[in-house]
Amino acid sequence: MSNEPTYTAAFEELKEIVDQLENDSISVDELAEKMKRATVLMKICKDKLTKTEEEINKTISELS
């Protein structure tokens, strides 16, 4: 079993990071680490969306 968060959890964490960035509540010391984490979260979300799209397209094509 993977320790990777679900799409929803990754998206929520990403939103929190964006909110912190917009509100200047991230210190310079934390900035690089938060940006690295945001990059990981964006990749997780993108991969999950791509996989879901592929599964939907496969299901649709099987109905044709």
C-alpha cells in the first residue's frame, strides 16, 4: 500500500500552501521546502487526473 495521499488530500494541502503564500504566512526559511512540497502535490494531482481520464476513456471506448 502506498503512502501517497489521495487526490483530495493532496489538493487540500496544496490549497493550504497557496493560502499561506498569498497571506505571507510562510517564512523565508520555510519557502523552499513548501515549494518543493507543492511541486510534489501538483504531480500527484496531475497523475491521478491523468489516470482517471484514461480509465474513463477506456470505459467509454468499451461501450462503443
